[in-house]
Amino acid sequence: MDNKARESVFQNDIIQHLLANGWLLGSPEHYHRELALYPEDLLGFVQETQDTQWQKFCALYPNNPEQKISGACCQSVK
């Protein structure tokens, strides 16, 4: 068995373990490589855990704050 085949088995084992313990499997087309996350996860986290700050952000950026927060995060990693 070559290294790639063993790596694939290892990767699948990790994925199955994570899924069995409450993780959700994301869709590759929604993954933002530059941010290394799913933007909808970022948005959900901010909205659920930082409501006051999210409301202030929405007041500052009333036109599509969801898109604006992803763009702001992307700018901070550059």
C-alpha cells in the first residue's frame, strides 16, 4: 500500500471520528480557503455569541452586513 492510500484511510478515519462526535461535514464549494473557514459558520458564531456587537455592526453596515463581515475578516488576514 503506498503512502497516498494510507493517508486516505487515515483521513477517512479522522472524518468518521469527528462526525461520530458531533461535527458536521461541510460542503467543499462553501469553504473559503483564504479565511480557512465556512463563512456561514463565522456569521452564525458571531450572531449567537456576540449579539450586542453584531447589532452595532449591523447599524454601521445596514446594507448586507453578512457579506461585509466576511469581507472584513478576509482583509484582516492579508
